[in-house]
Amino acid sequence: MKKTLFLLTLIGSIAFVACEKNSVKDTFEEEISSELTHITLPASDFDIRVSEILFKGGGEDFYTSGILEYKLNGEILAVVDFDAGTTDDKAKKYQNGIEEEIDLRQEGGKSEYVKVVVEPLVKADDCNYIVAGIIKYYDLDKKWLATIDFGDGACDNIAIKETDEGFISFDLDKWDIF
């Protein structure tokens, strides 16, 4: 009887740990899959041009100055100015004659993560994936967990994840990121 009880306890503990790990994986995958984009462009394969040098000041993970231009066939479709926000953790986006603020530090709300937008997330009308942008994820204690780089504007289903263990590419269709 004691052996049976011990065996059941051991199996239950293993199952609990496995479920807990899958829960974290599912939560992180869900977080990435539901990221809101900051810029929507009519087509992928655009160019991202640094028109003023990007600089991270004050020990921040996001840019505090510099300008990115998003160009397609030589036409500027959107501009992000990291120095024009109302605070250091905001940038200004200019697109179609409209000016909007981008929050570079996102914490609170429903998310279980603190997120830092290094480069705005970009979606293209001709692609089902986020095609560009970099976002860093931290736990609520502000310990860095991962950085996801969605690419350079090409329409593909590949992103690069960086963790303490190094870099890996993952398939956005499978969300196999852990």
C-alpha cells in the first residue's frame, strides 16, 4: 500500500510539473500570437532605413532617440521618431498624415509579462504574420526572459528567439518556441 501511495504521489508530481511547464509555454505563445502591431503597411518586402542614428539612453532596452523610416519602392510609408514622444518610453509614429504615440514599455493589464518594444511591430496587408519588429519580454519582477525578432519585412513564418540559452528560430505557424 505504501509503495502504491508513493508511486501515485510521484506520478502526480511529475504530471503537475509537466502541466505547469505547458501552461507557461501556452501563456507565452498566446502572448506572442496576440501582439498588437504598431504599423500596418500595404505590402511586405519593404525597406527599413535608419535616417537618424538609434540610441538607447539611460540604461533602457528601448531607443530614446533616432528615426526609422519604412519605405516601399522608394516611397516613405511610415516614420517612427524615438525622440518625439512625450516621455522617454514613448515614440511617435507618422503614417498617412496621422501622428500616433507608441508605448515602448508595456506593463500591467492582462499580460503576465512586462514588454519592451525595441522596434515597432509591423504587419503587411499581403502577409499573415508580423513581418518586422523586436520585442523583449520580462517577468513581472523585471527579469529578462526572451527577445523575439520578427524579421526585416519579408513575408515568412520565421522569427528568432533569444534567451539565456542562445538564439533559435521558430515557426510562427507552430508556435513551437520553448
